[in-house]
Amino acid sequence: MKRGYFKFIKMIEILNKETTGTIDLQLDEVKSWLRVDSTADDVLITSLISSAYNMVEEYTGSTITEATYTIRFSTISTEVVLPYQPIVSIVNVKDSEGTSLDYTFDGINIVTLEVMPTGSIDIEYDAGNDIDYKNGLKLVLLNTIALLYENRGDKGVNISAVPYIEKYKRILWL
């Protein structure tokens, strides 16, 4: 813990996630990867595509599709590390009473507040991804969908077993 700010963050709550981008994997492409020829599982596979995106984003701490997040930080220091990177822009920073707070942003993932707030703060920001990163994650997503498809109905599917997923893990805030 280089900076020491992790010890001050007691709770991080995702208040809202609004996906503004699109999912790049198409049903036909995924069916080809899974070697499925019939249309019998189309609805299932479509839902697995969405589930895989959410699972990979949560596990890696990365944003695959562009999204706007609102995150609440309780019991904080003047520095907070934002989850779900890369961060495109900060929309607003407000205290628990809805008052806008002055801050600086390091351009990567750290917001530094000018004054220590007395309660929780809500930070709304846009996160997105570059095309090279998305292309690299495509294999991880396809393998995650295959794992979910092959183990449908099983409890406790372990996403950490997906090949190459650790390479994309960015979680710095847990």
C-alpha cells in the first residue's frame, strides 16, 4: 500500500451503472466458437454473452463496454481510487448532502478531494475502453461464455479458471 489511502475506505457501493456502449460479440460469432449449429439455444447463448461481460468486468475491474458509473464512498480519506477503468472523465463529485466538491483527477484512477468531507461522497464518472484492450479481451469473453455454456446449471462456476483472464485483472480498490 504505497499511498495508504486504502485503509480509510470502508465501503464502496455501486449506486448506478448505465451502459452507453455496445457489446461487440455477436450471436453467430459466439455460436461458431461454441460449435453450435442449431437455433435451439440462441436465447440462452444471448443471455450468456451479457452475463460473461458482467462477470469479466467485475472480476477484472475493467470496463469493457462504455458506461457511466455512480459510486458511493463511505468513510474516506481525501484520495479515492475509482474502480472500473479506464476512466474517461469525471462527471461530478458530491457529498452526502448533494453539494459539489472541489477535486483534482490524476487522469488514471485517483480523485483527490480539496477538503475532507464529513460523510460519504458520490462520484459519477464515464469509463470506456480502447479497441486494443477490447480485442485482447475477446478471447477471454469467448472462453467465459464457453465455460458458462458447458457448465450451465452448475453452481459456483469459477471464472478465475478462464484462460488469460488474470492478464486483464486491474482491481486496485478491493
